[in-house]
Amino acid sequence: MGICDGRVCIITGAGRGIGREHALMLAEQGAKVVVNDVGGEIDGSGNSTGPAHDVVAEVVALGGEAVANGDDISTWDGSERLVQQAIDHFGTLDVVINNAGILRDRMLANMTEAEWDAVIAVHLKGTFGPSRHAAAYWREKVKAGETVDGRIINTSSPSGIYGNVGQTNYGAAKAGIAAFTVIAAKELARYGVTVNAIAPAALTRMTENLGMGEADDLTKAAMSPRWIAPIVTWLASSESAEVTGRVFDVTGRALSVAEGWHRGPTQENPTDDPAELGEVVKRLVGEARPNANMLGFDES
């Protein structure tokens, strides 16, 4: 018995890294999991059924229930098949965890259209697709008089909510996911569905080339992907029913609620003369709180 006992959970990109940790902890807490992963490389190329089936085997070894799925969640049909497989195999669906992602980092002046499109497709459309099909399923259950206790848990990033050089594609997708989370939470509340997101920082194959692989042992331990799973597991449980529309900044060192855009210093009734507006803008910017750095604190 655990806090997610009997709950059916889809986890995209669950063959490795953070997604694998989600699957294992959810299974330990009693969830039945659908392990989705195309088994591709960090840049999204290639595919393999191995990683998803390996995690399913780990879950079964723990005494849990799991099934593998190799659909491409960046496609409409793939995400629809994924949701339907969960329903067909386990009889229902309670939780969608949108975790799948790729990296194609490039400075803006050098980025190709393909590098932009691929990252936006996997992260942003890959969050929309499973969420949309799950939302339609839950809506129909409510219309039929059933009670729904659904969860969507998305994966944003410090690169998206704070910004990181070389990741205009990745950061834009992750910022879009944060906005998607806030809006979807408002829309789906009527159906008994909460929508939240995490902005994790962890040492995985996606981050080892960003300098994290050279960290000392203490830092590596604190940045292990296993630290990301507890908040996701709690959000997946029935205990989290009153929390929705939030983004959680999480590492092994801290768990924070990220505070979104707020209106800052304001000039009422601004001039319509652009020549005079410069001084107003400079004053407002000077009074405003600085943008955050990648740690979420004011840039100095």
C-alpha cells in the first residue's frame, strides 16, 4: 500500500533518467504504470524498445504492474494510442506525467529550422497531445456521472522559467509548458483534474554535457534524478487534490514554488509621445526586480 495505490499513471520518456525514477517510485507507492519511451538519443534521433521494457522489468521485479509503450508522443496519433493503451490495459487512467524531452542546443544565430521544430514538437506538442486525449477521457467520465480524481504533471525547466543561453528552442518550449500548466489547470478544474508542473535540475544524460558531469561526488548525489520523483509521486496522489496551477522548482537541494509573472512598477496614463516615453521606461526598469538567474535568484 502507498499513496498512489491502484492509480493508473502514464509517464512519457520513462525509459531513463528522471522518467525512470518516476516510474519506480510510483510503482513502489502502488501505482500501475505505463512506461512510454521511443528509446531515442538525446537529440531525438533513433529508436529502441529496450529502455521502456527494461523499466517495466524493474517495476515487475519490485512487485508492481507496468506495461511498455513506444509511441511517439509528439504526434497526435501516437499520444492518442498511448492514452488508449492505458485505458485498455488497466481499465482507467488517473495520471499523465509529461516528461519526454530532447536537446538540440544551438546559439540563435546558428539554429536551424529542424533544430527548432524537433524540440518544440517533443516538449510542447508532446505535452499537449497526451494531456488533450486524457482530458477528453476525463470529461466524458464526468458527463457520464462518474467522479474523476485526475492529474496532469508537466515538466518545465529552469531554462524555460529563468532562461539559459544556447537554448532558445528548449527554453521557449519549457516556458510554453509552464503557461500551458496554468491555463489547463483553470480549464480542467471543473472535471476534478489538477494540472501542475515541475522545473527540475538533475544529473542525467541530457545534462552531463552541460558541465554537470564534472561535478564532485557530493554535488552529483544532490543532483541525482531520484530527488525529483517524490514531488511528482505526491502530486500524482489523491492527497494533492487542492494543489493546481503551480510550477515547482526541484533539486536534491531544495523544493520551491516558482512564482510566475506579476505586474511590476507601473506608469498610469503613459504619454503617447514615444520621444518622451524613454525616461518613463528607464525609470520603470530601474524600479523593477531583476530577472532571475538559472538558480531562480535575482541576477546581480
